[in-house]
Amino acid sequence: MRAHEAGTLHADLGHNSPPWLRAPRDPNDLVTSLWSTTAKKNGEGALEVGGVDLRELVAEHGSPAYVLDEDDFRSRARAFKLGFKDFDVYYAGKAFLCTTVVRWVMEEGLNLDICSGGELAVALRAGADPKRLGFHGNNKSEQELARALEAGVGRIIVDSEHEISRLIELAKERGLVAPVMVRVTAGVEAHTHAYIATAHEDQKFGFSITSGAAYEAVARINEAPELELLGLHSHIGSQIFDSSGFEVAAKRVIALHARVSDELGVDMPELDLGGGFGIAYTTQDDPSDPAQLATEMGKIVEHECRGHGVDVPKVSIEPGRAIVGPAMCTVYSVGTVKEVSLDADAYRTYVSVDGGMSDNIRTALYDADYSCTLANRYSEAEPTLARVVGKHCESGDIVVKDEFMPADVKPGDLVAVPGTGAYCRSMASNYNHVPRPPVIAVKDGQTRVVVRRETEDDMLALDMGAE
Ligand SMILES: Cc1ncc(COP(=O)(O)O)c(C=O)c1O
Ligand SMILES: N[C@@H](CCCC[NH3+])C(=O)O
């Protein structure tokens, strides 16, 4: 390994590294704001989460593994519940869902947002009260809708005229009344990656307020005896820090809410402003705390409702990432380390780990930034700018684009990546027939496997030609 002086590495890479990256004084230090609350380095420099030394966790359960800090998850859920005390809080299960998490969510007094028959099945298997479920999706099938109706799901968020027709038929056949919200598009350009923004006009979700489609959908639902109109639903996107997007969306949605009251004489009892609250993946992200968000959102809603002369409806939100994201980290084992020359003086250190884009697709898909730390030992070595990559057959198989790691990082070391709770296990794949890692809950020095590691037999079980 070439020797480097801390502080010169950034210059070495020139335009290949982000301008905000600075070599840390000590690459062993944990940037605690990026980690779950119980994460710390012990006397030997090994990472502990929930009182569990990750060296021991890997010795027992193997790597890679997602490590879920139960206390952290519960305290973030509770912070939303308490911060948004006048709201209903729906945990967005798409971020990460398993039966254990459904039970934690219910125990902490939150409701649950689901968006497929599969997520509904997990919620029901966990014993969730169906009334506390909100069912999303732009293309729910007849079977999914029928199952939701029969189970008694508390709200179905309708997203198209076809779905309204489908639901009327299904409810009529069953002699039921379906409680519905209307997903509207507020025409907001949220400041986030294009693939995770959902309130601009040119995308697949919702009924446009601007075009009049949202008003027409509401009027149609209001006329249908098989449907109970609960209210409007807006979700502007994900990983959002700038509250102006929420403000503009809330104004437009409440204006529609008021128009419905004026012209149809219907005071819809509810209003959902969605999720999307950003978390810190690197030191560049500065998230707001739930109480502050609640105050800001509550003020906007009240101000707008007062301005329109309508009663304030029961407001709900749907945070996913902000609850589970920081509660999990992924621990990997290093397999190979390589120095790659970029030009005359610059090079990059590639640290290959035993997972990659199959357990975290976000870097490849959204150009997302992550950070990491050496998790099994203290190192005296100086920091070197490294790129943590996976084991897949893609050059875009990157887990952490840029991070300063001790220059003596070597095969057999453990590397842990914080902030992997949301949209990592839930978006994991079997690419290259790599089995998906387990989710291991940690608390008070104990581990509990809440989702076991996938095996080759699990994968081969689907292969009808296998013996
Ligand atoms: C309708 C809806 N609600 C809630 C969420 C949760 O978003 P986040 O995990 O960013 O809070 C999403 C995902 O973006 C969503 O589509
Ligand atoms: N999957 C996205 C979030 C969008 C979720 C659903 N609307 C992410 O990883 O950031």
C-alpha cells in the first residue's frame, strides 16, 4: 500500500472525488450522527451495536449481514408518534418490512402503509389490526383489492379511474363499503433524485390537481355508495430535506380539499401528506427532527385551512426511511484490496466486499452516497481514500463511492456501512445467484435473527430443472 499524508488525498484524486470530502484526523472515529444510537467503537476498535460486538455477530451469523438496532428503531418510531401527536403516523413498510418490524410498529402505536399483496400478507401474518393499514399502489390487482376489502383494511389509497371502477365492483359484489383516499399529484418538483420524486406532473402516480382529474375522481367517489371518501393523499417523494416542497404541496392539496367542501358540500375527515423525510447518509445531510417537522407541517395545515374557512382534517404522514434507515447498518467482510491508477499521480483504492448491489442497489440506482468504517479493529494507519465495491459482475457495483479508510485495510477485515435500513434489504435481489443477507436484530447484547440468510437451496427451490 502506497503511503499517503492525510489531507493530500483529496487533491490526488482531483475531479474524481467529491469536493466536500476531507481526510479525517483519525479514520477509526465513528461519525456518530450517521449511526444508530447504540453504535460505538469498543476498546479494541471493533464496532458494537446494541451491545453486540460485530466481530462476534459475524463469527456466529456470517457476512454480509444487516444489523437492526431494535432500541433505535423503536425510539425513532416513538419520536414520530410523540412529535406528530395530533397526526396519525403510518410507517411506510416499503422501506423495510418483516413480521417482527410490523409488531414493533404496532406496539409503538403507529399504523402501517403497505403497497402490495405481499406487504399485506406480511402485515396480516404479523397479526396487525387491518384497520391500521393503508394500502397504496398505482396498479393494485383485483385479487389484491379483494383481499384488502375482505381483510377490512382501514384505507385504500386509489390511484386511477380503473381502480375506482374495480373497487366499486368488488365492494358491490361483497356488500361492503370501501374506505378510500385519493392520491393526488400536487405538481411539485421535489429536490431529490428524479427516480424518487413523485409529485411532478410527468410520472405515474396519482390524479393531477392541475388538470382537474383529482377533483373529478373525488366527485365520482362521492357519488358511489360502495365507497367512503376519507380524504386526499399527497406524497411528493423521498429523501427530501427542503420543507418548501411539502409546503407547496400542502397548499395545493388543501385548496382542493376546500373546493370539495365548497362545491360538493363534503368535509373530508382526513388528509395524508405522505412521507419522504430525509436522513443523513454522509456529513453533508442535515435532517430535521420529527418534532420540528411536526410543528412546521401543523402550522402550514392550520394556516391553509383557516385561510379557506374549512375545519382542519385529521392529518397523517408516512415516514419510512426516517424510522428504519438509520436503525440498520450492513456489515461486510473484505475479500480483496486493489490500487487502481487513474492518471499520472492519482489512484483509487478498491476494497471489495462479500455483498454489493444485490444487498444495496441504491448507489447504482440513485447515485446515492454512503459512508463506512473499519469494524473489527483499531488501525494505526493513515487514512486513504477508498471505494467499497461488491462482488457482482458490474463495474457499477459500488456500495460506498468515496470514504477515507485506514490505509492498511486488508482481506479478512470487516467494513460496516450505516444507514442501510431503508430500501436496501427491501430492494435486495439474487443477482448472480448471490443469496440475500439476513437481518439480525440486536438489543442489550443479544442477537435475534428476524430474517434468516437466504440459501442456495432457497434459490434452487424455484428452479424447476433442479434435482
Ligand atoms: C406513498 C408513499 N408513502 C410513503 C413513502 C415513504 O417514503 P420515505 O421512506 O422516504 O419516508 C413512500 C415512498 O417514497 C410512498 O411512495
Ligand atoms: N426506493 C427509494 C425510495 C422511494 C420509495 C417509494 N416511493 C430509495 O431507495 O430511496
